[in-house]
Amino acid sequence: MVGLQSYTFMAIAMAGILGNSLGGIILSRAHPLIVLVIFTSLLLVQLAISFVTREDSLGLSHTMDHDPPKKSVLDSIRLQFSDLLAALNDNNISRPLVWVIASISVVPILSGTIFCYQTQFLNLDPSIIGMSRVTGQMVLLSLIVLYDRFWKRISMRKLIGMVQILYASSLLLDLILVKQVNLKVGIPNDVFALCFASLAETIATFKTMPFFVLIASLCPAGCEASLIPFLASALCLSSIVSGFFGIGLASLLGITSGNYISLPLGSLLQCLAALVPLGWINNLPPSGPIVEQDRSMGGSKRCGRIQRAGKVVLNFHLP
């Protein structure tokens, strides 16, 4: 469903707003260890509910007219892995997937270094940085709503290209803070950090949503449980790689807790690295999604399986 991924990201953004807000309030009134215990307990409760909830109790419809024969766990894993490989062999799926993974991996993230600079050198209250996450989640929610209402029909190359340029530009906000340009225009450091400290991370998160929509729409029937988690895992791995590159860049430039002289250069290199994926943006589909409504119940069984409510059909073939 074209709306499912958008609604999921909306829920995540709203949960981020609520979680970061509650975390900031609780942290200001309780010891950090108590906060850790509270949030760990909530995660354990969620895990326990997930274990005891049966799938058929959710009222999910079955795509098959009859229950499939029982298979062993090993056979199910082998079948899902085979379906995953078959899906990844499709260039319409693999090439956009490789692009989004590479676009994250090639950018050396200096977020940890920037946080140390903000808290140790500028002496900003860590709660300001935490509340900036609330601001970022509000921006993310707004972007998702705009995408769901207006932007989902835009060519994916055009949309992702603009988002990538915007992401590269947002990385220069760290340069503005390091050079104290904000003070020259009358914006205090804490206000600037509150408004813009999480903007780059927010844009990077939003960039992944159209890919979830794309992959879900192209995913072969029955392979959703393999391909979508694979995409999520690959994005997590690319973020880890990006973090390692950031550590290497900071070490190469000699950036330490007492020496931030080369931090402006690091921020500039981040921006330039974020522009590199634009060089192979042709791997993305040239057209936007076309949302089709359900057809009449009199259609064939094959069409009934494919033309689900809100299903996205992408009429393109990558060159």
C-alpha cells in the first residue's frame, strides 16, 4: 500500500516527538539511571507483548485462498532466502537499493564530534541538543505529510536529487556554528542548535522513505517479509559504515576533544561527500509512482492479488 510506509514514518515521527519530549522532562527531574530503567522497562514490555501476540489475532487478510502446507523452520528460511535473491536480481529493485545504501555510506558522519564541540567547547546544555531532536521530528512529520499529499507523484530522480542537495547543504550548518556565523547575525548558539542541530539527520531519515515505498511496490508477492527487512538492515549497516568513516576522518584531521581547528574542514568534506551520489543518480527510476485504485471484484484472481488497495505500480524500466 502506498500509504502504509508514509503512515509508518508518520507514527515514528510522532513517537519521536513524544519520546524525546518525555525524556527531556523526566531527565530534568530524575537521575539518568532512573530514566534508563524506565525506558528499558518500556522496551521489555513491548517485546513481551510482541511475543504473546498471535498474528491471526490482528485480523490480517490472507492472500492465499487456503492455508499453505506446514514447513519446517529451515525450509521456510531457505525459501525466503531464495525469494530474496530472486528479488535482488531484478535491476529495478537492486539498483535503487544500492544507490540509497551507497549514498549513506560515503558520507563520513561527524555527529559525535559535533556534539562534543557543542557541549565541551560551546558549553551548551545537553538538554538543548536533546530538544533539538523534538524539532527535527516535527520537521520530519511535516515533510512526510507533504510527501504523502503532494510529492509522491514527482519523479523519484528529481525528488531524491533535490533531497540529497538539501541534505548536503544542511551539513554546512555545522560549519556555520563552528565559525560562529550565527552570532554575527544575532542568533545565539543555543537557539541555533535547538533549531538546526538535528536538521541533517531529519533530512537523511526522510530520504529513505521513498525507497521503502518503491521497494514495497516492486516487491514480488510473498517476498515482503524478506526484502523490506533486508532494506532496513542494509540502511542500518550503511549508517554504521558512515560512522566509521566519520571516526576515521576526525582522526585523519587531528580533531580531538581539545582541538577543533580542523572541524570546519571536516564539515566541508561532509558536504562534498554528500554530493557524490548525485553522480550515479541515474540508477533511480525516472518516473514517479502511479497510484491505482481497486478494480472491480469481477477481475481475475491474478489482478485481484496485484491490484490491492493503494498498490503502487511503477511503469518504468531502468536503462
